[in-house]
Amino acid sequence: MGNTERSLSELTEYLDAELIGDAEHRISGIADLQCASTSELSFVNQESYLQYLPQSATGAVILNADFADKYAGNKLVVANTYLAYAKVSALFESLSELPVGIHPTAVVASSANIASNAAIGAHCVIGEQAHIASGVRLYSGVSVGDRASIDSNTLVHPNVVVYHGVSIGKNCVIHSGTVIGSDGFGFAPSRDGWTKIHQLGGVIIGDKVEVGSNCSIDRGALGNTVIADGVIIDNLVHIAHNVKIGKRSAIAGCVGIAGSAIIGENCTVAGAVAINGHISIADNSHFHGGTIVTKGNTEAGVFASTPPMQDVKKWRRNSVRYTQLDEMSNRIKQLEKQLKSLLPAEPEEK
Amino acid sequence: MGNTERSLSELTEYLDAELIGDAEHRISGIADLQCASTSELSFVNQESYLQYLPQSATGAVILNADFADKYAGNKLVVANTYLAYAKVSALFESLSELPVGIHPTAVVASSANIASNAAIGAHCVIGEQAHIASGVRLYSGVSVGDRASIDSNTLVHPNVVVYHGVSIGKNCVIHSGTVIGSDGFGFAPSRDGWTKIHQLGGVIIGDKVEVGSNCSIDRGALGNTVIADGVIIDNLVHIAHNVKIGKRSAIAGCVGIAGSAIIGENCTVAGAVAINGHISIADNSHFHGGTIVTKGNTEAGVFASTPPMQDVKKWRRNSVRYTQLDEMSNRIKQLEKQLKSLLPAEPEEK
Amino acid sequence: MGNTERSLSELTEYLDAELIGDAEHRISGIADLQCASTSELSFVNQESYLQYLPQSATGAVILNADFADKYAGNKLVVANTYLAYAKVSALFESLSELPVGIHPTAVVASSANIASNAAIGAHCVIGEQAHIASGVRLYSGVSVGDRASIDSNTLVHPNVVVYHGVSIGKNCVIHSGTVIGSDGFGFAPSRDGWTKIHQLGGVIIGDKVEVGSNCSIDRGALGNTVIADGVIIDNLVHIAHNVKIGKRSAIAGCVGIAGSAIIGENCTVAGAVAINGHISIADNSHFHGGTIVTKGNTEAGVFASTPPMQDVKKWRRNSVRYTQLDEMSNRIKQLEKQLKSLLPAEPEEK
């Protein structure tokens, strides 16, 4: 990361691209075609962007061979435009590095094990026997519980809370306000109300996992909640105790996953989906936004449950009918029966 | 703000009201008619409240001319009762002022620019080149990233996180736990899993914006996420990268707005609504609670999508029929066709 | 709490169980039958677990009299297995005790009243006239506003924010990131946009309440938001101003409850439910996951509103029909009318 200028020849080498244009031209950022200045880089990964090329002041364009002859200016020709954009975005990251070492206002337990090149920000609190590995950066106000462990090069933004015993892998990013390892929602009913089931399990987060802001990931009741390598999670996501999420699955914002649900690998769960507890979702499943997932599935598929949005007057009328659906179905059956008695006794159409 | 007594004559002047009653009567707070004591002020802004007037011990009532003759006690007659209540509520705010100056436990970067009459609470952390303007109050534990800027008289509650480069306008209120400027959910798929698209844009929040607690407002991928002047946002709201929200729109609790959605001005979005990405919502649109907004609209309207709540037995039966709707429709068509063959060939009714 | 070994005879006495087996056998934790080692305790509270008994290495099993003859190893026979598991889980809680006293980095107002055996963690901030009772533990980074009060033995996890004037009862647990007492979403519309209604009420939380992580509980506008004794609340739950939740009700993750809603006692609200404002829910009501609760009820019942999840192709076809439901209903009526004219004029079937 850094925030420095690069020449097109440097970017070409970094992206393993083919450069057509001025190798010495210098780039200091990325912008879309409509906003870009001559010191910025843009990209075209779909036909609809081509219209902006003639007017664009952009310094250079990333595109693939199919689009290369549409633009006369500086261009970096690549195989996968969107991936090239992702890679180059890292060069212009504007988040400042945190200085290595432990900020004097941080409170670190004497038995904690902090790598010498980790960075512990202001007002962090690190518990007994916690392990903070090489290259980890904890921004300010992060709380790491006893015996928790954060593996190398993971970046934790301000005010994240990592409870005792939680394990986070390498190269993860955890955004602010996220809580990992809070108690699962486990209570036994009794005559005196709810008796707490102490949550004795942990949370294991793999490598290269990204968790957005203000997420809640609960510790297991017995055994662990597990987020596998490469999973990406958006903001305000609730992950209950003993959930397992398979490798590279993507969970969008405002999703809730109830206890002991098992999500396969490479699933994509759109925003505001709610997934029931104790069900299994097959690898490569996709759920549309807002779906209430009450049952598991064993084969990949695309699933949805929300009815379409309507003008409120139409919605009111149709909603009333929704509560009469079973009756409507019975009336159709009755009509079919009655009609049959009137029709000639031919073989029926299907 | 403050928490002091006022005479009815002072309140009358403050509200530009007409006083009928004892100008010297002193008021120390607001309560509804059923709870109010003689030192408290109440209001009647709808007919249904009139029934409580005879028994109420209230010290004075705010009401409009239509209701004025219904009450014999002290009254402040105003044009807009609810607005008068809002205005007077500010006089009895009980949140303490934060002392001006920088708390000794705050950690402030040397290049940060803090106005001399700003208040920086305990354990705040302010980044390099951050700008905290005149009259701003940051309560404890607030993190402000490098180059972020908070304009005059904005109030930020404990443990809010403002990421690097975020800009917040004047006279805003940001509640605890809210995170502004976390990374948008941008990743390019590749053979090795998800490659992070570094989020190089920012967040621009206008003047007089209120954001509730535990909201997440992501920074733009390229370009900014923009919340215009006068927008109000409730708790646990997710605003993804590059969303734009127009002036004075109101977003209720648990709403999620996906990336690059554009919400017009003066929209009202009820609780638990989810708005799809890359769509545009016209000014003055209203969405009922729980609506899943999959398509944009170009004209103001009122929209809904959720089916009605039912007793669970009825719900089960009707839900089964929901999955047979298309078949039911085809059966109706078939019935119509068959019946037509039996009916005399007259012009059909419409 | 603690994390020490116990003999089966100690556990038997603690649970008021009947021990069949080796009273001296020592137990250091709990695990399910499939994972348990000989130093761990398991439980069987349903028939489906019996299959794991033969292969299990578990050190002892909690079960009831019906299952007692199914297992030849060490067993603790109890009346209510799940409740016994809950009780025993407390013995193996791994969260470390916080040392009594005020951490030197905490910032405590001079007028705050802190019990001598309370524990105030690193970087906590306690306001003027706040009251922290005996046995309370505030983990790091907790903010307690002026005049707030936390009663005996309540445990507050890192980075929780308790606003001014909020009252929390005895023996509660509040998880990280939760905000109690933020402003309710109250604004009066006016020509110049929204005018804030200052939220002058408070929040009163009873005894033995558990609140998960990243919840938002707003203060009342006038009067209080009230969470009664024994209520349990999961993660990412939004509770708006002036909501009342009755004793022992359970609110699962991602639920939103709008302003002034009244929830009865012993209700169970499943995940992702949204409850409208200004409605009353009867005691003992249950809502299925994802239900949008638009109306109150006066008698206990079980309610749901979400349509079933479908394969996306089927869902698309049926969704179109959903918008035509009223028309379908009218076509059925028309068919019935036409058919009636063709059928002999007999008394109709019902």
C-alpha cells in the first residue's frame, strides 16, 4: 500500500499487461472515465462504458483486447479487466500505515505475545496470553481478549472487539465496530425464566477473510463457530453460534445466519437474507436479497422468496387475496369438478 | 441546551406562541398529559389526547387554536403543535455539555487542526491532518481518521468511528457505535477467490444530518458515498459504497441500501426496508416497512412488498398455494376457455 | 465461574442429580458426545443423540430417567437435562474475571459512585453521578453517561455505550458494541426540513436481562423505554424509543421493534422479525422468522408472514401472479357466476 505516483510502465509490469501508449506517463490514482483527470487511471469492463471514452480526460485505460481498438489514448490491455482494477487499487490505498510497536496508551497484559513488528494502536487492550503475530495492525481502541490469537498481517480497524479465545487467521481485514466471540443466544427455559447456557466454544476465522463494520460473530456453545478461508462478509451481519461458512462464500449486508447453520463453499448470499438455524446449504448456492431461507438444500441452485414490490393500492388488494389463496384454490377445484360434469366425456387436455 | 426552569412567558416568547394563563408559572420539563406534574409542559396535537385533559395535572399545554377552548388551564397556542413541541424539547435536553478543550487522555496527531472551542473527550484518537471545527463535541472513545473533517457544532457520541478522509458537515449528530467510512464490499472474483478492490473514495455527509447508533456507512469505491443536508437516519442502518441520499430523506431502523443506489430528496423509507444496488428512487417516494425494493422508480409513489401476517396454520396453507400460483392462473385460463365453449356466443362482459 | 476440574460427585451435588458411576472421575469441560474426551461431560436430551453413545469417549453423560438404561458408563440422572446442562455450563465458563477496582486508565467523574468491589476496566469512562453497584464488571472501553446506574453483579463487555440517565438492573449481561440510550428517531417535519425532538426520556432495563452484541436500545422521547426482568435479546436488535418488552420475552437476532410498541410477557420473536410501532402484542405470542408484524394482537398465537423460498425460476413466475391475485380472484368469481347459469338450479354444495 501507499499513495504515490506510478508510471504506466510500472503499472504495466505490476499488472502483467500490454501497454499501448506513453510508458513514462504518471498516474496518481483511479477514477471512472467521467471524472478522471490526466493523472488518473480508468477502466472499461463493459460495453456501456465505451460511450464515455471520447470525452474522458483519463490518463490511461485498463481494458481487454476486445475493446482495445475503441480507444486511441494510453491503454493497458489485460485478460481480466476487473481483476486488474482490483489489483491496481491496492497501489493507491489511502489508509495510512500504523507505526510498528505498541502505542504508549495501549494496555497489554504481561503474558501477551506481541510480534516485534506488529502495530498496536492507541487505547488498545490486549488480554493475557493473547497472541498478536507479525505484521498485524490493530488500529485504536481494539480489544483483544485473553488467549485470543490474530495471525500475521491481519488488519483490525478501530474499536473492534475480539473476545477471549477467538482465533483469526492471516491477511484478514476486520472493520470497525465488529464484535467477534460474543456469547451465542443459548438459554434453557425453566420455571424461573431463562437459564443462561454459558458459551464455552470459540470462533475460528481462516485466512484472507474480510469482515465489514458492525458485524456480530458469536462464539460456539460447545465447539466453534467457523469462518473458512477467503470468506467475505459485508456490514451489519449476524452470525450465530456454531455456524460454519465454507471457503470463499460471500455474505452481503444485513444478513442474519441462525445457530448451527452450515453454509457451503462459494455461496453468495445477497443483502438482508435470513438463514434458519440447523440447516445445511450446498456449495455454490445463491440467495436473492431478502430471502428467508427456512430449509437447507443439497444441490446448488438460485433461490428467492420475496414477493414483488407494488404500488401500495395494488399491494393492499393483492395482499387480501394472499390470505384467501387456499380458498381460491379450492374454488378452482370446485369449478373444475362442476365444469367436468357439463363437458362431453372426452379425454381431458393437460 | 440546558436543564433549567423556564417561565411560561419565556416559553411563549421562544415559541412565538400566544399565552393564555399564568405568565409566571415555571416549567422544568415536558411530559405527556397522563404523567405530567404542575411543573411540566404537555401538548395536544390530536383529538384523541383531549380525553386526558380533565384529569391532567400538567402545568401548561401546547395546542393550536382549534383545541384552545377545550382546556381551561395554562395554554400556549401555536400554529404547529408538534413543531412547537420539537422546539421546546431542545430547552430540556439532559445530555451534559462536554467541556471545551482536549481531554488529557485523548491522542491527537500533531498535524490535526482542532478548533480552540471544540471539545475532545476522553480516549478520543484524532489522526493526521484531521480537522475538527469550532463547537464540535466528540464524546469519549471517538476515533477520527487521518484527513477526516468534522464541521462546526457537530456532536459525536461515544465510540463512533470516522475513517480517514471522511467529511461530516455542520450541526450533525452521530450516535454511538456508528462507523462512517468503512470499506465498501468490493471484490473481484478470480481463480484464487476474491481479490479486494481497495475502496479509494470517501464519504461526504452534509449539514444537519442525524445518524443513529450502530449504523455503517461505507466509503466509495471510486468517488464518494454522499448523504445530503438534512437527512435523518435511524439505528442499525447499512449504507453501502457510492450510495447517494437526497436532502431531507428519512431512513428508519434496520434499513439496508446496497451499493450505488440513488435515493431522491424527501423520501421516507420505513423500517427493515432493503434497497437494491444501482437503482434510482424518485424524490418524495415512500416505502412501507419491510419492503424489498428491487427496482427503481421515476415518479413519486408509495410502495410495499410484504404479504400480510397470518395465523401460522392459515399461513402454511396459503404459502403452499403461493408456490402453485402460476399453475392456478393456468387453471383459471383453462376454465375460461372451456366455459366459453359452453356459453352462448354473446359479447362477453368485461 | 471458573475453569477448574470437578469430580462427578461434586457435579452430582451441584445438579441435585443421581449419580450412577465413578464418583471420583474428574471432569474439566463439556463437549457433545461425538467430540468428548474422558475428561469431558456430555448430555443426551433427545432420542437422536442415543446413536452416538456407543462410540463416545465421554467421561459422563447427563440424561433423564427414560434414557438412563441406554448407557452403561458414568451418568448423572436429572429431571430436566437441558436445564442441567445450562447450570453446569456456568462451572466451565472461560471468560476471565476482571480484577476488582478501577483501572488506572479509566476516567471516572469525581461525583460517580463506584462500589468498592466493582471492577472498572481499562479506558472506561464513567460520567458524573453515575452509580456502579457492587460486583459490577465493566470490561475495557465501556462508556457510562452521567447519572446512569448499573446495578449489582451486572457484566458489561468491552466498548458498550450506556448513555446518560440509563438504568440497568442486577445480574444482567450486555455484550460488546451494544448502545443503550441513544436518541429515539423523533423529528417534526417543517418547511425547513426535520426539526429534532430531543429525547428526554430514559431506558430502564430490569434484572437478569441479557443483551447481545451491537444492539441499539433508544431512550424514550418522553417517558422511558422499558425492558422487563428476564428478557433475553440476541445480536443486532433495534429497540426504538418507548418500546416496552414484558418479562422473560426472547428477541432473536436482527429484529427491529419500532417506537412505542408494547411486547407482552413470555413472547418469542424469531430472527429478522420487524414489529411496527404503536401496537400491542399479547403475552405468549410467537412470531416466525422474518415476519413483518403490522398489527397487534390481543390473544396469544403463532404468527408468520413470509412466503416460502422457491427456485428462482418458479419464484419469478409465481411472483408475477402475485401481482395479479386480485384479478385472479375476480376471474374466479366471474367463472362461478357464469357456471351457475349453466348448472341445474339445485341447492349448491358448500
